[in-house]
Amino acid sequence: MDVKGKKIGYVLTGSFCTFRKTIPKIKELTEMGAEIVPVMSFHSYTLDTKFGKAQEFIDEIEEITGKEIIHTIQDAEPIGPKKLTDIMVIAPCSGNTISKLAYDIIDTPATMAAKSHLRNNLPIVIAISTNNGLGANAESIGRLLNRRNYYFVPFTHVGMCYTQINISFQNI
């Protein structure tokens, strides 16, 4: 899929160990001509961790995209009705977010963005980042694999986090 001119919702959730790997993908998509609509979960937007300061990530993403990050449920809800996105990427997608999506728990900007986007029957690409992908989160991953419009980036073990932020839209 050629991403030039596409509106891509790009959601970051609380798998902080992969932020340094996913932010370059946002820049790459922008350089390829995509319009990025950035979204962050409550925790990814507010928590400082050993992997970096939240405000530094926010500043970097907003500079790359030229847009303010959507970080409230209220601001994420119009994504679908206003047709703000053609495709949505959740990268990193934490196990917590995967489980919430699998059970339709819509209580964060990330889950609201996904749910709102799905109203238009459009694809969501999930790049899993969890230490528990083959354990407790496996059931939730299985639920989403059996739903329409969910696509998964194959994941592998990288350090302490399972993730693969090698996003391709060729099969969508």
C-alpha cells in the first residue's frame, strides 16, 4: 500500500521500552507522504520512565507530525465520525491495550481511538509489545485475530519486550 496522502492514526501505549524504536517509524511514514494523527494513552502521555521523559517523547512526536497529540478520550472519539484516519497503527500495543480491545473496554484515548476508527470498517495494524504474549495475553491476541479489520505485525523477542516495529501495509 502506498501511504502517500493517507491519514494514519498512530497510537502509542504504555510499552515504554519500545518508544525509541517506534518514533522513527512515525518519521519514516511522514517522509513517505503520510499524514500522521498521533494518539497516546494516558500513561504514555504522562509517565516518565527509565526509558525517557514523557514530555520529550511528546515534543519529538509533535515536531515530526506537526500535530498535537490526541491524549484524551473526548478528543479521540471524533476520529471515526469525522473520518480523521484511513488506517490506524497501534505501536507499541501493550498487553493491557490488547486485552481491553479484545473485551471492548474503552476507557483510554488509545482504545477510544481504535474503537472510533473501527466504526468506518477500516484496518488497525497492531505491533504487539508485551512480556506476556505467550501467556495471559495470548487469549486476548487470539480474540483479536478472529475479528475483522485487525492485522498484526509478527512479533519476536527483543530484550525484555516482545515487539517488531517493522510495519508494512502490503497485505491490507
